[in-house]
Amino acid sequence: MLSFMATDGFLLIDKPAGMTSFQVCKKINNILSAKRIGHTGTLDPFATGLLVVAVGQATKLINHFPENKKTYHVRIELGKTSETLDPDTTIDTVWNGYIPTQHEIEELLNTKFSGSISQIPPIISAVKINGHRSYFLARTGKSQLPTARTVKVFSTTIISYTFPFLELEVSVGSGFYIRSLARDVGAELCGGGICLSLRRTELHGFAISQAQPIAEVTEQSVFSISDVLGLETLKITSHESYRLQCGQKLRVDHADGLVCLHDEVQLIGFGRIKDGVLQPKNMIDNNPPRHTFPT
């Protein structure tokens, strides 16, 4: 069961370049002394932008976020490549001598990189191959090309183009790698491409304008769980609360979906309704565990 504290909720962080998403979480944990810290979607170390961080018991609800679009501003250098497909490793020239026009780029994006497409994740990525992370295999000399998978591109807009530099705004779905997009677009146009910079500007319906630097985080920065997840509140009696605490289900007159549960006094947890039956998912424990940071 959950034990809700004042700092249980979500933070909208503007991640700086040079930090892993885990390092951001650990730094925030040092500020808030939270029980647990997690995030809803990794950003590469070289990337900046919106990182949604779950604090305390909110980490148990990360999987309840709907799969929706993410938007990025990316600067690509055409004719180049690197092991990581970004500036973090040695950059090599693979330009074939051709300079594509902006019209050719627009045509390519609209035909081959729109809607549902097949994409191979970067070798240096967290994708698992036979139970091992792809980046781990690469660093131990056992690299394998990850399997292609279907991903979604909602929209792509050219912000600016002066060869070899191409800036795009890209809105994509879950599991999409912008580094792979740079690689594949560059390969189609003139031999290769890498991400010079990458900034996430939208995630889970939130915008980068709502985020704050790590140094400005306080307990007052934490958004409530119900507000961030956009959940409806279902009020129940103390007797019904007791039944849910015991793991029992309730029949309710309410639409299907995840809901916040409140008794006459306070938030008592969360439940999922299906076909008029409420099942407890994460209920409050009034005896909070000691604050620890997961290793």
C-alpha cells in the first residue's frame, strides 16, 4: 500500500545537457529527501528539455500515463556520423558529395518518415537484446544491431536548412529515437547524419515553458498526482474505504478508468473501474516507510 507525503507527486524539469536522467533524479532526491524518484521517459545525456519526474509514491503510477506524443527540436548535421549518433563520441565524415535541396528533404520527410514507420534503434541505446542492454553489449565488444520496430511520426516541420545543418520540429510516439531519425534521413539524402543538439519541448501534454531548472526545485514545485494524471475523483464512505483496504472490489456507478479515491476526509488511494466494478490499485498506508533512494 501507499503512504502519501507532501512531496508525493510530479515535477516538470528542464534537464540540462551533460546529465543522465538518473543523475537528475538523484539530484532532486538530495533536495527533497523523497522515498523514491523516477521519470516517465529518458532523455539522452547530451539532450536538454522536459523531463517529467515522479516523486515518492507517484513512481508507482508512472505506467498510468497515456501513450501520447512527444515533441522535439533537433539540429542535424548531414554527411556525418558517430558511434552514438550525437556529439558524445568521435564524429566521422560520410558525406557522398551531394547537397540535397530543401524541397527534396520535405519530400523525403513526407513520404518515408511520416505516420507509422519501421525504425532500428541506435546501437548505443537502452533497448534490450537477448536480455542485455544494447549499449552494454557495445561497450563489451559484443554489439549487435537492434531489431527494427514500428514507431509513429505525427508531424515534422523544417525550422531551418543551410547545408549541412538541418533543424526540425518533430512530434513522435513512444519508443521513437530522434538519433535514428537523424541517421536515417541523412543516409537517404547524402550518406549520413547525426544529432548535434536535441531538446524535448512537449511530453504528456505538458510544455517546456512549464518546466523549471533543477536548482529551483522545492517541495512547492511538486504537482499533485491527480492533477498531473488528469484523474477524476470518486468519493466513497469510510466503510467502502475499509473494504478496499482489505482488497475487496466495489460495484459503482461510474465510467471506466483510473480514479482518485477520497473518503469523507482525505485522499485514500487509487482504483480502476471496469464494467462498473472498482478494484483498488494503490491504497494509502498510514505507516510510512523510511525514506530511501533505490539503488
